[in-house]
Amino acid sequence: MVSARRPPVLGKIAAELERAVVRRREAGSPGGTAGTRLAAGPGWSVYDVLCTYGPGDRPFEERHGAVAIAVVIGGTFHYRTPSGHEVMTPGSLLLGDVGQPFECGHEHGAGDRCVAFRYEPGFFEQILGAAGGRDHHFRVLRLPPLRETAPLVARAVIGVAGGEPAWEELALEMAAAAVGLAIGHLGSRPRLPARAIARVTQSVRAIDRDPAAHVSLARLAADAGLSPYHYLRTFTLVTGVTPHQFIVRARLREAAARLARENARVIDVAFESGFNDISNFNRAFRSEFGVAPLAYRRRAG
């Protein structure tokens, strides 16, 4: 018998973010960011960064004080630099060069949460050289939720959710993966109207609150006020992946977090994360993370 469904780990992260936004709103205070250092070493550091800026807050220019790779684990926001603009969604990686000016805006929803890895330039160049890279500048601003980064993103989520990943190893692996994958994601995309972006970001936030909820493409499109074709096209352009890919990857991150933190049976984890068939779950999990669910739990332990 399958046990009663427990609150989703990703939903808990989203709820913590929403509570912070509500407290800020009730206090009548302006938005802000709070960074909690999770770990650090020579040349690198990692922070849990919670942001409560919203549509009423005017974006302002900042500069990356170090090479930055931030894993978005909750909320959505606009990331703008002199070279372009991207919408950041859960599972994606924000990329920034040291000294690069940028703005983060929240026109379509309040708050976001990231696990931010920061590297001193000399240390980052050491990683780059060891990984066989040549150009120490990121040529893109974002990596969408990808199969290649899924294990790294899941480990970052587990760390924030109360686990204790090997942060130094994760920082090194994250840098090497981002450099390699950024090369393959060059290219321009058509500009989208602000209204279309707003509709998609609201969809993303709804999915993030409960990735296990079963919703069809037609339902998502109707909620966004778009035809299924235009919703599919717009969602893919905004996030870099299709709605199905985004939902499946969110469910797999949820399952990975549960496996690392709980002793529940694999079948219960699969069902509670939104999968209806244990065989499909096992195949998807192995494809995403490279190992079977039980092997992942043993490694995480």
C-alpha cells in the first residue's frame, strides 16, 4: 500500500520563498537579498541566496565580483547584461564573468532562490585549464535545465534541503560542466513579447510548487491563455526546454532529494514525485542521473 503523500521537497523550497516574500510585503519593506554561506575554500565559495524583490522594485545595476555560476532552485527572474537577456527558471544555471555588469528583474513574479557558486579568477582558470578549456569568458548567460547538469543541480537542491554534499567537489564539477556546455548553446533566439514571457513564468512557478501534479499541455496552455502550439513554442523559447522536459526534470530532482533525505521505498518516492509507473521511473532516473535510484541513495548517504 502506498503511504500518504508527503509534502514535496521542491514545494517546500518554493513555500519558504513565498513566506519570505509575504513577510517582506506585510512589513512594508523593500525587496532585498540574503545570502547564507554554505561552504568555502581557497578560491571558491557557495551561498544559499534568497531574493524577495518583486514587480514593484526597480532593477539596479550590479557587478559580478567573481566568476559566478548560480543554480536556480526556486522562483523566476530576468537576468540582463550588456550582451543579452535571459529568463531564469528552476533547474537553469546563471553564468557570469568577473566584473560583468548585470541586472536582475522580477517583473512577472516576486522572489527567487539560488545556490550561487563563486570562483576567484585565478582559481577558475586552473579549473578551465584542467578541463581542457581555453576561453575563460562565458559566451552565453544561461544554461537551461539539461540532462548533463541534472545530477549537479539535484545535489545543490539536496544541500539546501538539509543534506551535506561534498561542496568542494560540486563546485569543481559545476565549473567544468558549465564551461563545456556553454560552448554548445551559442545562438540567438527571437525576441518574445513581455506578456508571453509573463504567462510562461507563471506556469513555471505553478509547476515548481507541485511538480507531481498531473496537468496536460492543453490545461497549461489554457491557464496561460495561449493555444497549445503557441504555448509549447513560447515555453520552449523562454526556458530552453519543452514543458514535458521541464516537468519530468523537476520530478526527478524531487525524487533525488527524497532518496537522499528519506528512507521511503523507491516505489513510494516514484509515485509521490509524480510517476505512475515504477519501470518508467527507474528508466528515467537512470537516464538522468546515470545510476539506479537505490544506487543513488547509497552514494548520497
